[in-house]
Amino acid sequence: MGRFVEAADRHQASFLPACLEDYVDADNAVRIIDAFVDELDLAELGFARVQPASTGRPGYAPGTMLKLYVYGYLHQLTSSRKLEREAGRNIELMWLTGKLVPDFKTIADFRHDNARAIQIACQRFVAICGLVGGGMVAIDGSRLRAVNTHEKNYTKGKLARRKAHVEESIARYLAELEEADSAAIGPATPRIAHLTERLASLRGRLSELEEIGRQLQAAPDEQISLTDPDARAMATGSDHRGVVGYNVQAAVDTKHHIVVANEVTNRGHDRSHLLEMAKAAQAEIGASEMIALADRGYYEGEQIRSCAEAGIIPMVPKPNTSPAQARGFWGKAEFVHEPETDTYRCPAGQQLQKRFARVEGGKLIGVYFNQKACGACASRPLCTAGKEKRIRRWEHEAVLDAMERKLNAMPEAMAVRRCTVEHVFGTIKGWMGATHFRTRGLRNVATETSLTILAYNIKRAIAVAGVASTIKAIAG
Ligand code: SF4
């Protein structure tokens, strides 16, 4: 006869292990959290109330609170209420905090009051886990949703559309009211009362929108988010509406996939982030020459040049944005720059000389062409719609050419980038759930990101080195 595993009888007297230590295995991740936080100099990191006050009710030690948060983010328990509940019933947390159960307000205040210190503390794990140093990082950014719906975000275009919609409704209700008025005999009918009420509400909405319009004019980037004022509408590849949120940037070590640097901004594009992310990663890795892999979104001449000057080897593919190519003509890639003569060799073998230079968008751009050769060229219909083909070249474009040659010599670079960094964001977004962030404001959101990334790094450290070795590395 079959049988199931037998459960213990609730009423059976038993001898449970006498101390909390017996409930936590040697390879439990909670031991890493304990060792890591104990290793930190919390006063130096800027945590408040590191020394207990000599008067008043004793507070909770910042180390205990930090352990509680790190544990929470490691197990997707990110709300202060959940953490309070778990602290009272979760045996690992009892072990970690010494059975302390702070109330949710104290927990939430700790994260709010120590935002910057928590961010620095989380970053320290990278240096002390001893798992970085591959000399190569992959940089990427992802847009994460803020606590702010699309409806509570306004840009000029959105405001105009919403105003037009309300005005259209007002016009429709007015027409209906006029019709009802002319049909009504005696006191106002219920329909008139209903229409009047709706009109008043729509007029109220219109004045709200007009007020938002005034605020929008004063906003530096002509955008307003009502619930989380720091959140911004950003385009994403996966959702045609984009997201109202933040741009989370990460630099990930390609050797062990540890996130070595992160940054949260409310700039919706990546092109101005390459240098700051690469420099932050370089400082963490300590490599004098470091390769930084990034996708086309990071291709920006000055950023790439500054990276090269800082001893960073950027690897960023060129975006396919040639307007001539889009119109069916030969793109710039078909024209080869010859540095010895500073000329371009065109597909017909002709030489295009630099004729003049001008400043465009703050960059000095040389313009190359050969009017005579183009005038007599049989391939001109494939090359240009004008009288001659003109090629524009930035004065520092040699840096971009050198980068392209390196990329061609390393065809696996973009596959390495993808494998290294994309699953980081996939995992983090999965952990954060549908709404991503819980808190509001750039500072608080950056703290959430730091805690999430620390949790990710702890999991990576366990996967790569195991609990015992990680604790050993932390202890130095
Ligand atoms: S049109 Fe001018 S630039 Fe183009 S292939 Fe002919 S000679 Fe070369």
C-alpha cells in the first residue's frame, strides 16, 4: 500500500534546537549579509546614529537595519510592512537581526534617511567580494517604471491631445444641452441637470489642464510628472507607449558578471552615459586599460574620444543612420578615408579633398568633395542626387575609425556584451515585479537600485565562488 511522507504531530512534545545558530546552515546566504555588513565602517559611509544616543529610547543599530534591507532585497521583500512581518516570523531574519522586529515606519525611515550611505555601502561589495578584474565590462541601460502612470505624466504633445479631447467633449455636451433645453418644458429635466453636471466637471478638468500647461512652460525639460516629479516619459524598444520612469545604467564585469557600477538618471537616452559609466567601472576594477562594450545607443563622438583619453577602450558599433543610404544611395561606409592625404577614396576610385570646415553642433566638421570627378561620373545616380557627393568628417573622427577597426577584429564583442549585461536587467526586472520601483524621487529610486544590484551581486558571488569563499573574501 502506498503512503506519503509523514508530518509531525503538532501536539507532540519535542526538543527543537536550542539556539538560532542551529537553524542556519553554514552555506546560507544570510551569513554573507551578516559578514558583509559587519565588515563595513558605517560611520565612515555616512550612516546616521551609528553611536547610540545617551538619552531617550534606544534606537536600532544601523547595521541591523541594513542587514534587514539587504535580506529583503535578496528575497524580493522590499516593502517596509513585509519586512516588519518577516522579521517577526522568519527564522533567518531572526538569526540575522537577533530577533529584533522594528516597526514598518522605522524600517522605511531608515532607507529614506540613509539613502546615500546605503548606496555607497552596496557599492562596497564589489570591491570586497574579490570577483572582479576581467579588464572588460559591458555597459547597458534599461528604462524602469516609476510610481507614476502615463496619465499623470504630461508633455506638450500629451497636454494638447488631452485638452483637445476635453474641448471636444465640452462642445458635444453643449450641443446636447441646447437640444435638451429647447425640448424641455418647465423646470429643468433630469437630463439637463446631468448634462450641466458633466459640463461643470469637464470645465474643471480644462482649467486643471491649463494650470498644468503653465507649469509645463516653467519646467526645464517641458515635462511634468504629478506623482513622482523626478520620473520622465522615456521611449523603450518593447512598449510603443514607452515608460514613465528612470533610466538605470549598469556596467557589468564580463568575467563573473558582477555589476561593478550603476547609476540612475531621468535622461531617457544612453548616448551621454558611456564615459561616466566606463570611468566608474574602471575605478572599481582598477584596470589602467579596460574595454567597455556598449550598444549603438551609446555611440557619441565626444564620449568615445574622452573614454580613449582616459585609458578606456570603447567598443561601440556605429548606428545605421546614413541619410544617403536611407534614400537608396551609397552610404558613408563605401568611402574610405586615407589619412596620409586626408582625403576620401570613393567607390569609383576618385579622390575627394577637404574643401572647407565648419562648426556643427559644437564639433568642427570638414567637408570633402570633388566637383570635377562627380560631374563626369557614370555612377553618380547611385551616389548622390546632387551635383557632387559631399562627405562630412569630424576633426577627431580618427578615434571612431580606430574603434571600428578594433570592433572588426573582435567580432564576438557584441555577443559578449549581450550575454553579460542583458540578463542582469531581465533578472532585476523580474524581481521588481510589474511596477518596478516602490519609492518616489531620484534619490530614493537610486537607493532601491543599489539594494537590488547588491542582491544580484550576492547571488552571483554565491553562484561563482560559494558562500564560504565569499565570506572568506569579505573577511579579507
Ligand atoms: S559621384 Fe563622385 S563621389 Fe560618387 S562615385 Fe562618382 S566620382 Fe565618386
